Amino acid sequence: MKIYLTAIIKAKEEHRTQVLEVLQNMVKETRKEEASELYTLHQGVEDKNQFVFYEIWKSEEGFPQHNQQPYIQAFGALADEKLQGKPQIYLTNII
């Protein structure tokens, strides 16, 4: 079964550039993963500190492997210091 995920991330303004670089690297590397069907990054129009990922994963099995990748771990390492809060993660199904 496919996994549909939306993640909302808010960077602290003074760290926006660094957070964006990490997020863009995540996109570049994640698109190489076999289980990744779609992995897009969006930036807020009114709030440039807000980033939104929209992801589609081909299977439930591939998603946990994704979270163990070094580029995802690098994001986790900066989260407490450089983000306004914990990322909001939404798992959904198409209805």
C-alpha cells in the first residue's frame, strides 16, 4: 500500500538558509530511493520560513528505510535548534 505524507516545517528566520540547504539535499538524495514515488518541497509565499514536503511512497516497507538515511538524520540533528517547533506530519489516504 502506498504512503501519502505531508510534512510542515517552520525554520527560525535566522536559520532559514541553512535549513533550506538541508531540505534541498534531502530532496536530491530521497529522489534516488527506490521506494520514493514523489518527493517535493514547497516554500510558503507569505511565510518564507515555512516549508512543506509532499511525499508519495510506493510501499510501507520503503518508508522506514528512508528515515534511517544519513541525510534524514542530518535534518533531525538540526531540528531542535533551528526550527520553530516540531515538524507537523500528516499521513493520509486518497479517498
